[in-house]
Amino acid sequence: MAIIPIFITIRRIWLRSRRILKVSKIDERVLVLGASSGIGRSIAHLYAERGARVCVVGRREDKVEEVAEECRIRGTLSSGYGPTRVLGISGDFADVDDMVRLRTMLETEWDGVDTVIVAAGVSALQPLMALAGVEANANGTKFTPPKATKEGIQKAVDITALATRVNYVGPLVSAITFIPLLTATSASPSILLISSLAALIPAPTRTLYASTKAASLVLYQALSIEHPAINFTFFAPYTVEGDFRASAVDAGPVREADPNKSGLKREDVALRCIEAVDTYEKTVFMPSWNRIGHLLYWIWPSLVEWRARKKYNFGA
Ligand SMILES: NC(=O)c1ccc[n+]([C@@H]2O[C@H](COP(=O)([O-])OP(=O)(O)OC[C@H]3O[C@@H](n4cnc5c(N)ncnc54)[C@H](OP(=O)(O)O)[C@@H]3O)[C@@H](O)[C@H]2O)c1
């Protein structure tokens, strides 16, 4: 048993050096989709600090430029590489025109790309019936009003389309746009998808969020089999600090503990993402013991459901 951790460490060092021998830290061309804030921003900072070329993408032009400038400063200070190595491009990763324009830019400026980080996503916070204007009582036996109206159902469908566009269509458009470019232009093409623990362990009030994140996770898992030349990493973090909940497609109360007190630190998540890409890890749970929670759901679902109800302070 004692040799297992030694074996894992040696394997990790060997895997890390394998990618770096193919794509050195300073030659790496990294595209971060969803880098104008949060985890994507921290990932962009860290890649810039180690001398990589970084392309920062998000819809808010001012935020994109702000993060690109932060990367230029960090890159220049820590690795001495010039500010020209950072690109800031505003765009929507679910928009075909924006992604094709971005691809042309990467072909022109960098002759391709080595690493694509798909960090963009939106949250959704309400139970599904609440989207349609229907509340369930504490034990889930009665509804007020007793049934959803036509307008209520339509509202739920419209909100679902918003979540699906960002959490599923965005990763899909990015995959179709960048997989051939990555494969043709990189000695070690890699894609990291930031999914969520919620995509693997169901939780109340996360019906829409979790199901749309699960859809893109399975999409990328299947793509990983269809494109064996690319190293795919699926990253499933627990709650992370920051303002993610402010982007919710269904404004409403946040029922869990304050993520800024109990969540993972963005920098730690970003570091772990980069380590996973460097070492060709396939699926990363953070914290790692959540892998057991995922397995436990299939063995003892009622325990995991009870824990999920508690975490989200959910009565019905
Ligand atoms: N925070 C958590 O507790 C948590 C937990 C598990 C997993 N995650 C996952 O981690 C990822 C990052 O979350 P975060 O906490 O860093 O949230 P965040 O601070 O809200 O960052 C989300 C990023 O995605 C970008 N984005 C959203 N829609 C986009 C679109 N259509 N096109 C391009 N960019 C878009 C946003 O930029 P613009 O608004 O400028 O477009 C922003 O840069 C998400 O995929 C999320 O599902 C988060």
C-alpha cells in the first residue's frame, strides 16, 4: 500500500514532463473561454505568469480588456515575456460568428492553439416548478396553485433555453470550432471543460443548472472517445467563491451557505486545472473525496439525497 502514493507521484512527474517536452510552458498557446471573471480569470493569470500566450474571452468588453491587461502585467513581471503575448477578444462562445472570428484571429496571430479551457457557464438557482410559478409544500404533497398555467410552463421553457444556450450550446459550438484547429496545430492538443460536481451528484434547486452542465459533460466525454488525439480533462469542482450566482438565469434566493465563506478558492481551483492539463488527467473532482460521493449516490442514494437537501436548505 505504501508504494501507491510514490507510484502516483512518479507517474504524475513523468506525465507532466511528457507534455512539457512537447509544448513548453512559454510556447503554449492557451485560449480561455469565459475569462472575464471568476475561475477563468484566475486560470488566465496563472498561464500568463508562467510565460504562455493567453487569449482572454468573454462577452463584457471592458472586463475582457481589464483581465487581458492584468495578464500582460503579470506575464511581463514574472516571466519577462512581452505584453504582445496576450489577446483580449470579446465574444459569446455560443455564437457561431463570434467563434469563427476568434478562430481566424488565433490562426493569424498564433498559427493555432494548444490548450482550450472552457470555463464559461451560468447558474440557475430555483426548483423547476418555481420557474413556472408553482410552489410545493414542505413534504412535496401539495402545490400552490394546484397546477402550472400555460404561461408558467412557457416561462420555465424560456429560462431553460437561456441556461442551455450557455451551459450546453456554448461548449458544443467551441468544440466544433476548435477541435480541428487544435488537432492540426498542436504537438499536444488539450481541452479542459469546467463542469461541476452538480453535474454528477444531483441537488435540489439545481435542476436546470445541473442538467445543462451534465449535458455538456457527457458531450465532451463522448468527444474524448471520438477524438483520441486530443487530451480531454473534465473538471468537477464543489462550490467555488465568487459571484457566479449573480449570473443566474432565474433570479431568486440563494439557499446554500455563502460561497465566499465556505467555497473553494478560485486560485486553488485554477492551479489544479492547470496541473490536470499538464498531467493529462481525465476526470478531476475537487476536493478529491467527492469522487466517493459520486459513487455513493449509486450505492446509497437516500444518504446523498439527504445530504444534498441539507446543503441547499431544501424543505420539499
Ligand atoms: N462558482 C461555483 O460555485 C462553481 C462550482 C462548480 C462549477 N462552476 C463552473 O465554473 C465555471 C466558471 O464559474 P465562475 O464561478 O468562475 O463564474 P463567473 O465568475 O460568473 O464566470 C463565468 C465566466 O463565463 C463567462 N461567460 C458566461 N456566458 C458566456 C458566454 N455566452 N460567452 C462567453 N463567455 C461567457 C463570463 O463572462 P461574460 O459575462 O463577460 O461573458 C465569465 O467570464 C462555470 O462553468 C461554472 O459552471 C462554478
